Amino acid sequence: MIPVDEAKKLLSKHIPAPCPVVLPLEEAVNHVLASDIEAPMEVPSFDNSAMDGYAFAFADFQTEKPLKISYTIQAGDTRLPVLKRGEAARIFTGAPIPEGADSVVMQEKTEVNNQLLQVLDNGLKKGGNVRRKGTQTAMGEKVLKAGTRLKAGMIGLLASLGLKEVSVYTAPKIAVIVSGKELVKPGNPLQPGQIYESNSFALQAALAEMGIKSPLLSSIDDEAEETFNAIAQYLEKCELLLITGGISVGDYDYVHQALERAGVEKIFYKVKQKPGKPLYCGRKRNTLVFGLPGNPGAVLSCFYQYVKPAIRQMKGMKNTFEAEGLLKLSANVQKRQGLTHFMKGKMEGEEVTVLQGQESYKLNAFAESDCLVELEEGKEHFAKGEMVKVYPLEDGAF
């Protein structure tokens, strides 16, 4: 067995590099930019009005003489008049400023009689209420950096630059194999010795929380040839393979030997942790493989500690193998020395509570928890108020 820190360092070094793909803007949200974006144009691309009002030459306003309203300009007009001295144009928000005008007065600060405009805005300055060309974005300006996770405002910015597609990193293709002769899908009657299969449901939900839907799924019995065939098949179809069950050393645990037979190179096998001690990680070409325990609590613990950070890195995001923060224990906690414990917890303010029901076959605590609490390998006693590492199950909890 290797320590948790060593396992995470090894994994981080062996995660396949993300590959860029080009997506239309409407599909790019939450993906990570694969390259810098430089503005191919100025925005705005022309001087335009910031409001409904009247456009004119500021020098004419200073004469305090009424201005003749000679034209009307609306947003989208492409054929523009040329204003003469003493003339004004009725103008609307977003409409281009005509030649001969340099300022706009809002309609609420004017008086109009017989097409003659009196400007009543004594605070108006030259260039007032005009959006100047290039004031949002200059030509060639770097607007977004590679590695940026695209949000709604960023998609809008890219669209405003005339871009219809963008190069991003996407989630890996994922397959899930569930091993266990005793497992039955929910909704079917149980026979003596059988249990309902929950690991595929939990993993699909955890992936969906990351915006990843519809992984490839397969259920197999604890049988050597069937295990090998399923693994060999999915290694050719996915970039991340998750296998639950069959990874330990029992008489009917065939996953480890099947992975070796399929040509998967081991990164590590067995970690000094609880739950999830028999965790396996390997790689074949650009496909990363995790052999997860069969107990459902251990499956989710390993997912949040190892699989989720790996997926983030494969998507071009910053991985989160390290704890996101430190909180105080709300009560004393004791464990055996020699293994790092990842315990289901509940955060409240500056404290975290380690929940009851930490056994790896139980899911009750996971249903209540919002984080994992790391209790280091070399200690047995953790006192109330002691600072401990905390891994929120949802992003952005700190």
C-alpha cells in the first residue's frame, strides 16, 4: 500500500492531457478554453447612442439657439445623413451617430416645438451619451485566457465579437462497469442473498453533478472471462473507465488480473486509506482506469477524492486533489493509526461534524453529508476545535 499523498501525486502525473475540440457557442458553456481569444474586431464597431434622445454638434448647443430636427435615426440604420450646423437628429439607443454630430441629449431633458429642439441639459458635456467605437473591446485585445471556464457572460462576449464557435476541452468519454453476481437492479424482486445495485446510480449522479451525462454502462457477474471481455471492450470505447467491485483479492475478484491481461499499466494498487483501501489506478494509452471497491460508501469516497479531480484535469480545469479548506471539529473524533480516514461530514459555519455511520457499506451518512473530512494517517485522537482538512462535495462551497 502507498500513502494517500503519494497516490494522488502519481495519479496527477499520469492523467491524459486534454484534447481540444471546436464547439458552437451554444454548446460551449462550462467548458474550458483551449486557447486565448483575441478580439477580431472593435466593439462597439461604430459610435452609437447610449439612449433615446437627439444627436447634434456640441458647439451648436453652446449657442443656446434651438436646433432643427431634420432626421430620424434608429438602431440598425446603415444609410446615415450628414448633419449641417444647427441641425439635430432624433436618435434611438444603439443607433449610429451621424457625421456632423458628436453628442446626444436624452429626450427627457429637451423641449420640442414645431420640429425645433431646445436642449435643457446644462450638465451635458461634449461626447455625452455616446458609446465610442472600441470602448468595450479593441481590435486584437486578449479578451479571454486559455484555461478559462466559460460562463454565460463570456459566451455573450464571444458572440458580440462575431464568433460562432470556440476551441475548448470537453469531458472524457466515460464507461462504468459494475461487477457482482449478487447485484439486482432496483425495481426487481430480491432473492435470498441478493442486494440492490446502487453504485451505477450513485456514479451517474456524481457525474451529472459535473455536467457529464449518459456514460456507457455494463453489469457483469464475478466471472473471469466475462470480466476481461467487458474491460477489453470498453478500453476501446472510452477515455475513462470506472469499474466497481471485483478489485480486491477474494476468490471471485477478477478485475486486477483482467486489467493486466488487457494491457493496462498499473499506476498504483492499494492505498493506505479508509474507506477504499483496494483502490486501483492504471492507464492504457489515453484511457485512464479506476478499479473502485464494491462497497457503495467506498465508491463515492474514492470518486470524490480521485476520480473527480482526474476528470477536472482531463477537462482542462484545475484539479482539486488538495483540500479546499480547513474547519474546526465540532466534537472529539478517534480512529486507528496507520490509515488516512475520509469521513462523511456536515459543514456549519466554521465547524464540521463527523457523522455517524461511517462504515463503507452504508450510504446513510453520504445522504446527509456535504463534505469529506480527512483525518491524517499518523494520528489516532482528534480533539474538538482541532483544524482538519475538508473536501466539499459540491464545487464552490468555500
